[in-house]
Amino acid sequence: MTEVLDVLVVGAGISGLSLAHALTKLGNNSPLKILVAESQNRVGGNITTVSLGDFLWEEGPNSFSPTPEFLKLAVDVGLKQELVFADRKLPRYVYWNGQLLPVPMSPTAMLQSKLLSDAGKLRALVGALGFVSPAIGNLSGQGGEETVSQFFQRHLGPEVMQRLVEPFVSGVYAGDPSQLSASAAFAKVARMADLGGGLVAGALLSAKKNRKFKVAPDPNIPKTKTGELGSFRGGLEALPKAIASYLGEAVKLNWHLTNIRRTEQQTYIAEFSTPNGPEQIETRTISLSTPARVCAELFKTLQPEIASIFNEFYYPPVACVVLAYPDTSIKVKIDGFGNLIPRGQGIRTLGSIWSSTLFSGRTPPGWQIFTNFIGGATDPEIANLDSEAIVQQVHQDLCQTLLKQNAEQPKVLAVHLWSRAIPQYNLGHNSKLEEINNGLKSLPGLYLCSNYIGGIALGDCVRRGTEVATEIYQGLQT
């Protein structure tokens, strides 16, 4: 291209697409020259919606929390009428000692719950009210950080940690709570504890603080309630496709970035391998919305001092196994979001989303879809199994948790092994980001926008894309 771009966005996952869309809105009065380059032949990154006959399922993220930024983006690209929300009253279950027990979602439910012993409930209550001992142990050897396991055991006791927090960590991060950093992976909770000296006091003070800065709701955005999860009638992939359609010719597929270099004019030259041969793009600013390992390769020549740090972010393998069963094979009432399984229960699967209950109309009558996850940071050996062995392991686990012993073999809709699934916010995560940010000071106009920074949920990705877009736009103006 002969003209100089204002912004080159590398990566058309939800982070990169959100960023590009926000830039088009910011530059509404004076349009920016933007290009989004994606190495795959499709947009959306890990968002993968698939359909077959009357079955529809997800092989990556399964839903989103309806944050204001996420909903605004969906409305902006014409998907307001396509939004669907799960009933927030549907219970979440934990499989403990051979039973599916509902997760207590209120103080009253906590008192009545069979998931915790009376001693465990009392310990959690005392800790939540702020009667917490100071952090102890070899924190100096951990850079002064607590792990998620240390933090929650100290605040709420070992039962809450093992029976509630650990399965939650498995479901969100596919992570190891003895390795995850509490201040990075549970940043809001850690800040609340610091703010109030205890979780309850911190939550109250945080809510009071947030009320001072509360923005009037946008009347164009659907109203939602706490605890709801959302999707689209045609699945999550509707969003990245709609954004790409909105961006039009600015999105290039099968463009593989091979090199970036700085010019004497303080611009960047990006070199691509494309279906039509090599391409060179000159741009004033560039955003890398790519996994950390891609940045590691690019920074070897661009900024060698920080290149190796990107390789220190760990992405464990996770298999998404989507199985369909007839109602006659199921022994429990399918009336919730799904179930999570703490380690130590003799079951290898991390958890199952009851997809056909969560969002209706995704199966033919008389069938249920279970979206199961297996592997993660505590079981990376899952990557050594073939698809058939993974299916049999998940089916065997489901026969303990959800299915009758004589359940027929499932209809296998998908076995998707993500060899590098979810970035782990392990001990030292924030210090790595600080080192990277210091290195970027010598590269003005280069930005990072990916899910190893500031949260892995879809809502986090959209929020971060909007924030980085604002930062880029302000930089271009000055």
C-alpha cells in the first residue's frame, strides 16, 4: 500500500475487532485509515460457533456477562434483536462426594447449603467479616504475592477454597489455584480485601465508591440483571462476524504478519505473507491483538530485551468436548447452568455446561447437549490423548455425574483440543506486564491488546479494546 495507515490492528479476535470498531466511532468526524489483519481464514479468534442440523453449539467461550461495553458494541453493530439471556435463577452445581449440590448464591442459601459443613460456614463468615490473619508463608519467595489458594484459604477457609473457589478457577481459567496470582487473577476481590480489611467491608466500600461515578444508563442498551449470561440466537460468532461486516474492506483474512520494523519517520513497516503474495504496510500506530507467543517472535528483532518475557505466559491445553444424549440417558434433572467438579473427586473432566438448558432452541426435541472441558493447568497430559480416548474419558465421567449407568454412547458433535487455551495469570504476572510496558516506552505508537492483559472474559476483551482505542486515538491527535 502506498498510503500510510493511521492504525494497523493485528488479530481479528474479539479484542482486535472491538478496538477497530471503537476507533471508527471515535474517528466519526474525521475517519481514520484502519486495517485489521488476521492470519486465519475467519474472524473471531477462539469464538467458534458450529451448527449441524438442529444442533447448535460453541467450541470456545459459551456465553458472556452483559457488561455495558459489551452490550453497546452488540447494539452498535445491529445485534440488539439477536440478544438472548439465560434465566439468572438457574442454579449452578458442584459435584461433591457423589452429589450435585447447588452453589449458594445468597447468605440464606449459604446457611442452608449442604456443600459446606457448619464449621466451614462459620469459618467463611468470620473471615468475610474481616477477622483474617495476616498473610504468612514464603511470600518473599513469591515476589510478595499470594496465590489464589493462599488468599481464599486465609480469608474464607479451606472448605470454601476447595469446594467453591477451586472449581470456579477450573471453570474460568482451567487453572491451578496454587499457581495463579490472587492479585492478577482475582484483582477486584484482592482490591476489596485491601480496601476494607475484609471482603464484606471491602465490597460495601467499593459499591459506595462506584455509586459516586455511576453513569446514567444508555436507553438503547437492554437492561439486564446481575447473574445473567448472554449469547445471540445464532451463537456467539454472530458478534465478530457483525463487527467484521461493519468494518468491511478494512478486514483482511489469511494475512500472516512476519516482521515489524521502525522507520526513521517514526512509523512502522509491517511485512505480511498474504494469498496474493508479500505485502508491506506502513502505519503510524500498530496494535498487536495476538497471543503472547506471537509477540515473542515479533519482538525478537523489534525489542529483544522484552521478547523472552512473552514466552513466560503459560497457555495450557484444554479440550472442549461437545456431546449430545437423548433424555432417556440422563439420571438427573437438567435445570441449571451446569456443574463444576473440584479436583480430588475421582473425575478428570473439569466441568460441564448444560448448553441446551442455558439457551433454548439449540437441540432437537428429546435431546440435551453437554459442553465439557477437560485438561487445563492441572492436567496438561490431556494433549497426549487422541479424540476417541478423550470422548471415552468424558463419557465415563458423565456416567458418574449426570448419566444413567447404561447410557448409550453419545452423539459426538465436537472434540476441539485447544493446544494453547487460556493465558494463566500466575505468580509474577503483573511484574511481567510492568517489564513489557517499560520496554514499550521506546516504541511509541505500538500497543498491546490481548487477553493476557487485564482479564480473559469476553467483556474484559471488549472493555480493553475500547480503552486501548481511546489511548491510540488520543495519541494520534497529539
